[in-house]
Amino acid sequence: MAEGDGNGWADCAQGHRHWGRHGAAGLLAAAPGPDGQASVLLIRRASWTQHAGTWGPPGGARDSHESGAQAAQREAAEECAVPPGAARIHGVLDDDHGGWSYQTLVAAAADAFGVLAASAEAPEVAWVPADRVGSLPLHPGFAVTWPVIREALDPVTIIVDGANVMGARPDGWWRDRAGAAARLYHGLTALASRGVTELPEAPAGAPADALDRWFPRYVLVLEGQAKAAAPDLPDSEGVRVVAAPGSGDDTIAELAGRLRGQRIVVTADRELRRRSQAAGAAVTGPRWLLGLL
């Protein structure tokens, strides 16, 4: 294993020649614009590269020791100076050609951070409004996947009704509610790291299997005695713990209406389901989540 050992041509089962001996990956970062419309970060390929003059996400060959996410983030930094941690990856689309694949890592940023053309391979870099992407001369591979990716640009947040989910698992939670909350938190942390292959409710306009893997952010809402665990459960990349100041249902309904992107509330409580849906969130029962933990 060596840095740069992915550079080189590879042939796929479809008879095409691609750059990247171990496959390739790119980072498709999206950020909300001032009008609420999403913009995506794209580069224009240099005249001497394959598919010269076309637009697509920053990306390139994967080295043998890299994951798709590592390669995509490295390429984004090299080609347009994307700072570390500027966008959180929330999904993966794997365009598999048979023996060679291109992974698009779909990511969300809080805002359109500053970028620059940092590589001779990409002489132009821009944040492009999503509704204008289709009018550009696109890289052929990106042109095929863009209609699917566009419907999955919004990050997904799973809001977990801690009391309801703990109550659906007969593991003695009532004897130690703080301990049960900690077990649920650690299960969510592991799940956030490995992702899910299907969501219980797809983002509006997107099929449930639009992406090959989703990495939602989880918000675990605790109330009552379970809140005693909160100080020992730090926020992580994929999980945030909220100790409800009063009713857990009130906190969940407020989050369901306020958080950005697609929200999915996990609860079996009928009234909370109604309130969450009225706030614009989708709803699923604890069985879906418990089946993944």
C-alpha cells in the first residue's frame, strides 16, 4: 500500500476504461443558499483531462488503503481546498460498472464555505444552484447519477423518542432508566458509524433505495429519570443527546418542526406521531430502529 497507488487506468466489465486502479470517489457537497435553494460544489475539468470541460464533483482515484469517504475528502481538499469537517457525509451512491466503481459521497454543509481552484486538473470551481446543474455540460458518469443524487441532498435526522423506544425493549429498563438510556445511546453511536441501507421513509421525491447507504444523524431525546445519563453521553459525529426540559413529547415535536432537512421521528405514541407529522416530519415505530441495533 502506497500513496498514489490508485493512479492508473482500469477496465470494467462493461468494456469502458476508467481512471483509478482501485476505483474512484468524489464528494458532492450541498449547502443552503440565501433563498433556501440548495447549491452544490462542482469543478470543471481541465482541457487535457478525460471528459475535458465537463462539470462534476471533485474526486479522483482511490488508493488501495483508502475508503471511498477518505478518497473523496482527500480529492476535495486537493482540487478545491475543501477544509476538513466542512461538510458531513450523509449518504453514498455506488455506481458499479463491474470490477470498477465510482462512489459519490453526498454531504451537507451548514453554508457555502469558501473554495478555490487548487489543482491544474480543475481550473474552475463553483457553488452551482441545484436547478442549474442540468444545464451544464456534465461529466457522463455524473449526468447519469445526478437525478438520483439531487433528490437526496437534504441531510436526514432521526429523532428518537427515548422513553418510547426503551419501553419497547423488555430488557429491564424500568429498574435503571439511566442505564437503559446509555445502552440505547451506545447502540445509536454504532449504528451512526455503519449507516443503514434503507430508510423507513425516503426524502420527499426520492425512492427509499435512492442511495446505497445512508448516514443519518440521530437525536436521542431523554426525559424523566433517564435524563440522569445525559451528562455522560457526549455529542458525537452522528448522535446528539437532548435532555427535555419538560415533556419529552414537546421537545420532540419542536425538533421535528425546526431541524433542517428530512426528519424522521421514531415513536409508537399516537399523539406524538400526529404532532410530528403536523410539524412536517415522517414517523416510524420503534421496531424499525430496534431491528438495526
